[in-house]
Amino acid sequence: MSHLLARIHRGLILFNGSLAGLAMVMIFLLVAGNAFARYTYGGSITWGEDTAIYLMIYGLMFGMSWAYLQDKHIGFDLIRRLLPPRWVRWQAVAVDLMVLVIGIGLMLSAVEFIAARGGRTSSSTGMPMWLFQASMLIGGGLLSLSALVMAGLRLSTQQGEETSA
């Protein structure tokens, strides 16, 4: 089971890191292309700025999960340092469970938000807004999955082993 979790862990890191990086590259290309068009042709791409914002939100969601899977997120080290060494792993598992609940909450909020406002169309791109609002649903799902994987890895490793890849 631990081997399977380690493979899922590595796969999720690759998946989230790749999509977060792709979003950053696409944002750069859109903003640079928009600036180039503005100064050479006197006008810009009408859908460029809004699309860059939506890509930034998707990139943030993928990056959030990527950072969590690598334990490169903001943490409360003060609490961890005050705990006895045998409790540190359980504190990390408790944080994983709280992050799981937060991810599920984000998904539920996204479903409600999409149900209430997803039928609208973006005026700049002409695309349905649910395509952009789904980033919260995807981000919450990936964060929840990441928290489950991290909790599983922490529980399946021995006391002195590291869980980071």
C-alpha cells in the first residue's frame, strides 16, 4: 500500500507541477502578446487580460496542491517545535485531515457558486463562466486528494522516515 501511495504522490506532484507551470507559460505568452499587440498595432487582444486572470486562478489551484504534496506550504512550526517528537507525526496527520475538510468545503462552495452563477457567459471570451469557476471545484478536489495521500503516507511510514519525495 505504501508503494502505491508513493507512486500516486509522485504522479500528483508531476501532474500539478506541470499544469501550474503550463498556466504560468500561457499567462506569460498572453500578457507578452497583448503588450506587443498594443504597442505595434495600437490595440490589444480583447480576451487576453481576462483569460490571463482565469489562467492565474487555475495555476494557483494546481500550485496549491503541488506545494502541499511537497510540504512546501506555510506551516505553524512554532507548534511543531513545542510538541514532543512522538506527537509531530500525529500533528501533521491532524493538519492533513483539516486540509481535507477545507478542500471538501471549497468543492461544496464551488458547486453552489457554479449553480448560482455558472449560466453566465464571459463578455470578453464568449465562453461560459462555469469553465472558469470550475477551477475552485478542481482545486478543492486536488487539495482533498493531496491531503488524503499525505495522511496515508505519514501513517504508513515509520517514526523516523521522511515522507517527502
